[in-house]
Amino acid sequence: MSASLYSFNSFLLSSSSSSSSSRFAPLRLSRIRFPATASPPRIHLSSRAFSAVTMADLSDAGMDAVQRRLMFEDECILVDENDRVVGHDTKYNCHLMEKIEAENLLHRAFSVFLFNSKFELLLQQRSKTKVTFPLVWTNTCCSHPLYRESELIEENVLGVRNAAQRKLLDELGIVAEDVPVNQFTALGRMLYKAPSDGKWGEHELDYLLFIVRDVKVAPNPDEVADIKYVSREELKELVKKADAGDEAVKLSPWFRLVVDNFLMKWWDHVEKGTLLEAADMKTIHKL
């Protein structure tokens, strides 16, 4: 470690519009350390409280209290198109299409594909309160490694694996013992951009992690609306329904990219137990 900085890490707003005591929680400063190899971070939060304009934006976004907190408390890892760390920024800024287009903000992400011992893939339907792509069906877990020491570790993709383990617990209640970090197989990376609506979207360098484990699942309703295990044939049927315009079967753009470009051939390796043969972590697929 060669440097440290202070970062705002708690802007909590009461979710009850009827409460007369709605206010920002007291500000806390915490010390964040980052590796000597990291470039100077971008910092966009510099005041004690957000302006009235920013608060109006939050209200217009329709975020609930949980999503508001995560949008400003979580710091995504900014990277260039070669996956080199160039700084960090709030989840809020990283998902504003205006920021993405104006500053070419690209952040690191991961997508977990968890199969059970019958080689069925666990899917989740994103909660209706999610800021980007609410109520769409997607792979088991999709999120971001955060700008913290444990999730910046590059060796053996350990930082991303640590983040995946953390989010499987947060979103699906899957305990760490059921998904050891050394059981994730990183098969590849893809870079994509996808608008969600007029305001929000994704621009991610996405690590694709596969794992075969039988797990107990207890979905967090703030993150997940529904779950289901699907066979290969059942997934093909879901894709057909999505293509036919079935409103109940919308698929996330990143999941669809994986389905169309990689998933079926990788599923063969899942069943054969030869996932390592399919891994290619040198290529960044620009899709």
C-alpha cells in the first residue's frame, strides 16, 4: 500500500415520504487504501450533502431506500478497454448514460452462472426496484467488484471471485461455505454497452464465472423477484418466448450476449467437467 484517501461512504435517506424526520444520516469518513499500481481515482462526491437538484434526480429515478444507499455507497472499479484500473466512481455515476457517453466510463463487473449437480442453470429475475433492467431474467448473479482491497486483487481473478461470493450471499442468501472462491472458474471477459432506459444503462467489462454446486437459496427481495433452475432445453424455450415479445420473459442484454455467443458450448464443458479447457482469460470480447 502506498497511499490512502478519505471517501464519503454513507448517504442514507429515509424511504418513508410520510415521515417528518426524513433527513440524511450523519456523515462518516472512513479510510480507504488502494494499491500502489492503481491510478489516481476519480472522485465526484465532494460536498457534505447532495444539492437540491441531485435530490430531485433521485426522486425522479424512483429508487427505494436500499437502491439509493447502494448507488452512492458502492464504488465501482473504473477500467480502460484493456481492463487496467484507472480509478473509481459511484455506482450512480457509472450507470448514468450521460456520464457513460460523455466520459466513456467503463467499470468492471462479473456474471455468475451457477449449475446444480443435474447441470441445471440457476436464473434470477431482477427485483422491480433495481435501477437498471428491473424485472428482467438473467443469469444467477450479476454485479460489480468494488473499489476495496479484497476485490482489487488481480492474481487468479481473486478480487472478482471474492466479489462474486459476497453478492451471492447478498442477493440469494447463498453462504460462502457453499460457494468457495476456489470453485469459481473464470471462462472469459466481454465488454459491452447497453442502455436500460433514457437515463440509466450499463458499460461493463464483464468477467464470466462458472461454478457447479448444490446450494441452499434464500433470495433477498430487495434484489431478486424470482428464481428458477432451467435445463438447456428450457432455456432455449425462454429465449424463444423473449424473441416472440413475451413481456413476462425479458432477458438482460449481458445474459443474452453470453447465451448467443458462449453458453451452449460452455454447457457441454459443464456436463463433462472440463470447464478449464474452455477458459480464455487473455481475450476481451467486444460485443
